[in-house]
Amino acid sequence: VGMTLLFHFGAVGGGDVKLLAAASLLFPASAVPGVLALIAAAGGILAVSWIGFAWAAQAFGWPARSVVPGTTGGSAKGQEYGDAASAEELGYQGHGLPYGVAIFAGAAAAQVLLR
């Protein structure tokens, strides 16, 4: 239900909602909170690494496309991050994190750890 509300307000994609529902069906109901915690941890790791890659691209002047998938490869200022201060200036087009990766990683970890 919570993911459906997040989808309704545009915070997550429909594919993420369906993948999380399918992953939840792989586990008994008593294990689902642990699975969700592992998925959240995987999402946190994904977010921190995403931010780290964006920081490295900005710090070293790498083109956006070579580091952060889903970006356009630069902004109106050019093909490099330069001294951009906002996501829009970094060439971010609103694609967001590929959270399906975190759902898969968390569910796979739960298969190993919660058995």
C-alpha cells in the first residue's frame, strides 16, 4: 500500500512497485519487514554511491554521461560538470536512481541471510 502511494505521488516508478511486490511474495509474511530493511539498506548504499560518482565527476571534470547513467552528458554550460551547483546544472534530467537494482540486491541478500 505504501509503495502505491509513493507511485501515485511520483516518488517511485510503477516497475519498482511491481518488483517490490513480487520480491515480497518470495518470503513468508513474518520475514517481509527484514526484507524491506535489507532493500532499504541496499537503496542507501546505491544512493551514497550515486552521490559519490556525481561528486567525483564534478571534482575531476568528467563528462556526466561517463559516470552517472541517465544524464544527458552535460548541461548548457558544456559537456563537463565544471562548477555547477544544482542538479539541473549538472545535466540531471529527473531520471532518478535505478531502485530496481536495490530491490534485487536487498531481496537476494534476504534469500541468503534470512533462510
